[in-house]
Amino acid sequence: MSIELVEGVEVELTKHCAGVVGVDSGQAMICDPTNIGQWKGNDLDPSFIERKLEDTVSGIIYTWPTDFKSYEWCFDEFAEVVFVSKDEVDPSCDKPTVNELVESGRFEHVVSDNKKPNGEFSYDGCCRATLAESFGQLKYERGHDGAGVVFNTGCGDGVYPVYVYTADVPGWGNRVVKVEICFFEEEDVDE
């Protein structure tokens, strides 16, 4: 593969696997290592991580992790305990899971104002960006762009390959020209 760097200057790219990135938060970030000194920390407002689901029939709002501990829990609307863990009941539970109720439209996610992006260079800022738009610009302490860029990672947690493309750039020598992180392999999305 080749690309044109500037008008009339075309270079051949060589693809290399640079390594892998492990993801535990469902998101990744690109930034200059010297920007880490401006990082505002890993604190997150506890209400931010709540996931609220509204029952479209009854109007009742259920909150994770308070009302249910997993989206795989069975829902029993007639029981005294609303959600029953599949681990605590017969595996042939005939009640729908929370995920199934979301997929069917019976439950809908409720989006709160506290999840709006703020661009802060922090864990809170990263979460707000990836939940609102799947990606976003992070800002320096003084409010200007450039501290980093954050994005969600396809299907969440995992270990993802990172590829760099190098080229012999006239006047500069062998340089990294492009970086690519694969969250899905091509065969996973070709359907």
C-alpha cells in the first residue's frame, strides 16, 4: 500500500504489529505521555455509572446496579423480588432477561444530563465522551483541544492488536505514518 504525503511525494507503507492494548473499561485513549501530568484523576460520580431502564408499559424505572446486578438476570414482574439471578434459579428459567427486554423494546435506556461530554482530561471526561458520542476530544487544563482523543472499543473489554505503518519519508528516514487499532477483524463485520 502506498500513500501520497505531499503533492508528488508518494511512499510505500509497511504494516507492523506494534503489540496489543488491554482494555478493561471499554474505551481507549491516545495522548502524548507528557500530558499525563495534567490528568485530573480516576474519580467518577457514582450516579454516573448507574444505568437506568424504564419499563415502557408500567413507567417504572430500574437502576443498575441497585435494582439489578446484571443484564443477564431474569425479570419476574409478579415476584416480590423483581430481578432473579440466573445463578439462583433453575437454568431453564422461562422469564426474559433484562437484555431481552431491552432488545424487545419493553425496557428503554434513560439518558441523564450528567452524562454529557465535558472534554475534561480525566476518567470522568473519557466516560462522558464515549457514552455520548462513542469518541471525543479531551482538552488541556486551560480548555483548548489536544490533550488526547478517547473512543469506545467496539464490543468493550478485551485485548486488541495495534498496527503501525512505516515509510521511508524523504528527509526524515523511516517514520511511523499511520496507526491502526483493530476492535473488529474484517471477517467479523463482513455480513
